[in-house]
Amino acid sequence: MKLNINSTTAQLYRWFYATSRMPESLCPYFWKLVLMWTFILPYSLLCLPVIILERLDRSQTHSTGERAGYGFLCWFIMYMIICMVTVFGILFEFPEKDTLYMQFVLVGFIGWAVLIATGIHFAIKYLKEKWESRNIKYDEDGYRIWSPTEPEQDSIIVSFVKASYNKYCPKIDWNHNK
């Protein structure tokens, strides 16, 4: 059987399955076409944001599953943004019970709660890391060591006596910190 590689069906097959290879046998090709024509409309609606991005940026293509996953994620994010903006509508009109507006407001409140909780979580995590990264040292019992960061050095007299005994003159490094 001879089929045209540039036919609309073949082009849709390659796009839907994100492949450049065409099957060698008619049986898998036929059943994949049946599956493709069955699901192409809901798949296209689900993947519409990703399809638009692929058309704008022709250098990047995604597989069928990636398109569906990214498309679902884009639609979910848009839905959550709409619901979260709808919450501000309460300032002007309170929603009636069992309406779509009330459902949007409830989901919006949940979205804001999750967003605020996530922000608080990351703020606490950041502050904890910042707190723990201080240069504080503890001994093996867990008590804080209050010694200065520089090691103790001998007094001038002890240093001079040691240097005289060993017959050398120690070098002085002046610290210019205030």
C-alpha cells in the first residue's frame, strides 16, 4: 500500500506522537490513527497553551505526554489565578450559597492559604539556615564555646623569652582592624 508522507493524516500522526519515524506496517499505523482521531480534539484543547508556545518557539518540541502534562499544569495555574483574584470580589459583593462564584471564592481562599503557608515555610527555612550558618562553635556536650575566633597567643614577655632562648627574633604582624 502506498501512502503519502506529506498527507494531512501523516503530518498529524507525526505531530500527535512527536516522532519523525513512520511505522513500517499498516496495522499499528491504522490503530494509532484511530486512537489519534478519537482523542485529537480533547488533547488539543488540553495542550493548547503548549501548542501555542511550540508554534512561537519552533526550536523546541515536546512529546505527547509532556504536552499533556504541561498543558494541564498551565490550565491549572490559570484556574488558580482566576480563583485567587475572585476572592477580592468579596469586598464588593458577598457570593450566594451554591453558586459557581462561591466555589471560585472557596478555591481562591484555599489557594491563598497554600501560597501563604508555602511562603512562611520558605521564610522559616531561610531564617533557620541563616541562623545556623553563623560562626558559633559548640563543644561535644552541646555547650557554646565563648572563646574569640583567633587562637590565644603568648604574652609579649613569654614570646621574647622563648625567642631569646632559641636565638631568633620574631616578626611582628600589625593588625589594622579597628
